[in-house]
Amino acid sequence: MAVTNVIDSAVRDALNTTAGASTQNAGLELQESFMTLLVAQLQNQDPMNPMENAEMTSQLAQINTVTGIQNLNDTLEGITGQLDASQLMQATSLIGKGVLVPGDRVLVGEEGVTTPFGIELPAGADDVRITIRDGNGEVVRSFEPFSLSAGTESFTWDGTTDEGTLVAEGAYTVSVQAYANGEPVDATVLNYALVNGVSLDDQGAPLLDLGGVSEPVDLSDIRQIL
């Protein structure tokens, strides 16, 4: 029947547009519109060929689907809001703390005091080699090979060369090569940074200000809190 087609079309449109709706009023309006169309269908149906129970049940199931989607959207919006608030609280709690994030810089201060660095391995390696270079790319320290399990590990360099003398103050870079049974293992070098503040990106997600050590990073970039 023509009226049935109108109702089916209205329900399909509702299913397509309800995903973007976020208010309870929108769901109520959809229900009222559906009931109005359903009553019109019942009033104008052919007495010799009335709507069957299965068809009526199908129509009611469709409006229940529309209402269910609306309720699900409202629930998801609430959960998203709670997650955003939780992430912001977590980010602000890091202000003033040191973290390890992807990067290869090590700073050397007075009397050889250095910032820590880290290594992240996706799998264990039996041959890990760390090399530290100065600003000119010259090797100043090569550590003896060692084994390391999968995960994140932090290290501290004493600021000395291979000959045991203190290096000059400044910035140095760390490189890592890792192997397992002779096969290379992807290793990520991590550098130390101090969280100075928190800002929000265009999507409202928190970004950590690392004081110029790197671009602002999100929480997923933090590998370790020191």
C-alpha cells in the first residue's frame, strides 16, 4: 500500500539521520511521527486486505530500532565525555613530572650530570648496542653489547667518554642497534622531558607541553614516567 511505503521510507530516513541526533527531544519527535503515520495507515487500509500482524510487528520493531539507536548515541556521548574528562585529569597530574617520549637527545650539565634516556623494544634482543654522539656526529661513548627484554627500559649515562673523561656540557644524541639471533629488532630511542603544562588540540584531546624538548605530545606518546 502507498501508506506503507510512506512509513517504510520515513523509518529508513530516521535510521539514517538518528545517528547524528544527540537530544532526547529528537527521539520523541521520531516516535510521534511514526505513530501518526501508523495510525494513518490503519485508518486508510483496505478492509478486504487489512495489515497483517507480522507487518504491524515489523513496523513496531523499526521504531524500536530508531529509539534504541537514539538511546545508544546518548549513552556513547556520555561515555565519551567521561573519557575526555578522565584524560584531561590524567594529563594535568603529569605537570612537573619527567617522562620518556620518542626522541634521541641527552643533555649533559655541570660535572657530567645527564638526563636519562630509554629504549623500547617490541621483542627481546640478545645483542643491544648503544652509541652516543656529540653535535658533530662524532662517537664519544659506545657501550658494551647486552641483552634486553621486550618493553621499555630507562638508562643513565655518566657523561664520560670511552676513555673515561667527562664530556663538555651540551646536547648529545643516542642511537641503538638491536638484534635477536642475528636478526635486527626495531628499537625506539626515548629521551627525557619535563611536562610543563597541558593544552587541548582541535578535537579537545589533551596535549603535553614538554618545554621545547619536542612538539607537544599526547598521552599515548608517553612510554614511562620517571
